[in-house]
Amino acid sequence: MKESAETGWWSLIQDPLAQKAIHEQRERLRPRLMEARWKEERMAVELVRDLRVQTLRNDGPVVTLGEAGELDAEQKIRLHTALKTFMPWKKGPFSICGYNIDAEWRSDWKWDRFWPYVRSLEGEVVADIGCNNGYYMYRMLAAGARQVVGFEPMARHALTFEMLQNLRPTPGLDFEMLGVENIDLFAGVFDTIFCLGILYHHTDPVSLLRKMARALRYRGRLFIDCQGIPGDESVALTPAGRYAGAGGVWFLPTRSCLENWIRRAGYTRITWIHAETLSTAEQRATEWAPVKSLPEFLDPNDKTRTIEGYPAPERFYLMVQL
């Protein structure tokens, strides 16, 4: 990544120590891209590096990069091979040169829930924490953001984004192989932060909320999507192992517990947007994500429980401010 004012946000970081720390984190994480397990993904990026398209439509549910007629037959075969390499596609939907990618998650449904509260990102510098392949980054740019910085330490997602950006270079989108734990290095940089599906994967969610508060500008907004459990008490479930088939799940709060986390992290304004049991229509296996998904990880005899016997997941959406 270019480290100059051209990135749209680098010049906003005035603290030399923060700049140094960001450089150090980049150097620490960059070798992940060259790990042997990502050899096929690196080859896929190179396979289509020479391809370029003109079309970009990112103001609707389907993020479209290129039309079918923009590539010849041989180029489309190469592109199809590259796209298949990055299966399963977790976030979407995308349409890429005529290939309609129905991802495991209906990410457009999540965006539609937030949109009446987002309304506009005109001229803003925005962070997308846990940005995956960049689907929401494209939607944020269409909402008027001046610059969108995606935070995602997973090498596979970084390579997916590289492929998409190479196919249709899109100014205003930056991808950083940094995690949410590094967000406080960007003190006062962001007008809006999106933290979607992140908090419950970390061992100290309150600390992360505080770090995000430091990264917000005055009157900035933080949009949160957090998986949780039903219940009236202010408690969080810590699974003994996997939860709904997923590893790395540490704390699943009730609504009141999540609200207490947020208040204790220093936020004073909380707007609830959505709270509902996660639907198997929103997360499911598809042709482009041929995996076991939510339907397979719920108890077949009791859909209110996971296969491990825990309460089935709910999703909580909020907008918070300091």
C-alpha cells in the first residue's frame, strides 16, 4: 500500500509513534500472504492480473464488477478459474463479468437494516473492521465515503480483495492486513466505523470497544452487528468449544449484556436497530459456498438450539456514539 496522502487517511495520522507501530504491524503480518497454504490463491491472482474491466455498480444489493461482454472467451475462462479458487465466498452477492456469486451470507440484508440509520457517508473516512472480501467497502463507497479502510488480517481475504481491485481498480478503497486490536493506532481518524460480526470472536470485547472509541472523530458513529443469545439477564455465554459449528467464539451476550459492554466502554448514545434470531435464509450453503452452514449446525429436532445444545444465535444491530 502507498503510505502517502494519496491513501486519503495516512496524512491524518500525525503521531510518529503510531505511524511506526502501523509499519511494524504491517511487516509482522505481511508474511502471511506467502504461506504455503495460500499458494493456489496467489496463483489465482496472477492468473487474472492482466484483466481489466470498466463497469462498477455498487449502489444496489449486488456489487457488479464488469459485464459479461467486457472479456473474451479465453479471459472469462481464466476469470472463472480464479473466482472458483476463492470458494467458499462468504460475503456477497457479487456479479463479476457475468458470473453471479451467491455468497453464504446475504450481506445485502445486513446493509439494508443499517441503511436507514446510516443515511449517508458523504465525504467521510470510514473503517470496515473484519472486511472479508470487501463487499461492504464497495457499498460504503457508493454511500458517499471519501475513503474506506478495510481491516482484515486474514491473508485469503486480502488476496481476494487484491484480485477484485486489480480487475477493476477503485480509488477510495484501502485494505490493511490489520486487526481490530490495531484500530486505536488510527486515533481520531474515522467519521464512522463498522464493526460487523467481530466482538464475539475476541476475548476482551470491552477493550476493543474502547479502542474503537479512540479511533472515532468527534461525534463519530460506530455501527455494531454482534451475534448473541436470547435472555433478559445481563449475561454472556462462553461455549466450551465450538458454537453452531464455529470455532473462535468467546462471548455471546444477551441484549442487555451487550448494552452494558457498550456503556462501560464509554459510549453514551445507543440506538437499537435490529434484534432477531438469525435466519437460515440469511446464512446458508450455495453453489459458490458449498459448505456446512447454519441449517446444518442447528439441532434438527429443535431449531432453537445449536447442535452443541446452546441457544440458537441471535443478531444484534446498534448505532452508538460517545
